[in-house]
Amino acid sequence: MSFALGAKEVQETIMVLNLSVAQIELSITDGDNSVNTLIDSFSYMSQHIEDIERSSKKIAEMTTDVAGIEEHNQSLLTQTGDLALKMQQAIIAFQFYDKLSQRLNHVSHGLSGLAEIVSHEMHAKDEAQWEAFKSEVRKGTTMREEEELFELIFDQEMPADEAIDVMKTRMRDRMAENEEEEEEIEFF
């Protein structure tokens, strides 16, 4: 099969590819941050579990020393509080992994749809097919960052590298805001 895409179709193809590239880049960034947080969290929890075990052994040995028991009890309470916080951070990091998986699934779906359109000459030159495809891609943007990427690349026609920079800045700002506010854990 041989046919040439017109300028409009090539432009649409490039925008979908730019959206896909931006989603992949942001997914990788999310993944890296999540994995690093998980490693840190589990290392931290492991150390605290060892400390709790040592404190428990000391408490058992100090049954006659009431002041010593209170001191170790306070230490256990502090350590378990710290562990609970690290566990919450680990859960959030796992949620980012879930977002990564969802985003990569959406990229795969978008690329498959793109391949379907450009593989048929009649579909590739049909503006209604392109509009339906873009509408389908937009409907698949279930996460805030995906919708914002779509808007930057399709609505504002921003190049992918600029859209990635904008989104990385927004995501860093949101993470800083979330660290300042204590939020409930959201499951996807």
C-alpha cells in the first residue's frame, strides 16, 4: 500500500506522537521518583523495626525500673509513629506506580489508534476520522496531568519538550504543596 499523508495529517500525527513522548517522559519521571521513595521508605522502616525489637528486649529486662520502662515506651511510640508516616509515603509511591501503568496504557492505546488511522489511506485523509481519534484520546485522559498535556500539545500546539518542562514544573509545585498539606491517601 502506498499513499502520502497531507500536511494536515502529518501535523496531526506529529502532535499525537508529541503527546505520547511527553506522557512517556513524565511516566519515567514519576517512576523514578516513586522507586526512590519506596527504597528509602522500606530501608527506613527496616531500621526502625530493628530498633523496636531492641527496645522491646530492654523493656522485658527492666521490669523493675519504672522510669526506664516509660523511657522505652516513649521511644517505641515515637518509632511506630515514624513507621506509620513512612508506610503512608510507601503507599503513595505505589500509587504513583499505578499512575505510571495507567499512563503507559493510555500511550499504547493512542499509538495503536494512530497506527490504525495512518495505515489506511482513506482514514488518514479523512478529517472526521482524525477528530474522532483526538476525541477518543482526550476521553482516555483520566488523570489531571494527561489532560493538561493534551491541552498544551493539542490546544496550545506547544512542542513536546516545552510541554514536558511545563508539566515537570507543575508536578514539582504540586508535590511541594502536598508536602505542606496533609492529605488523605487516594487509591486509584
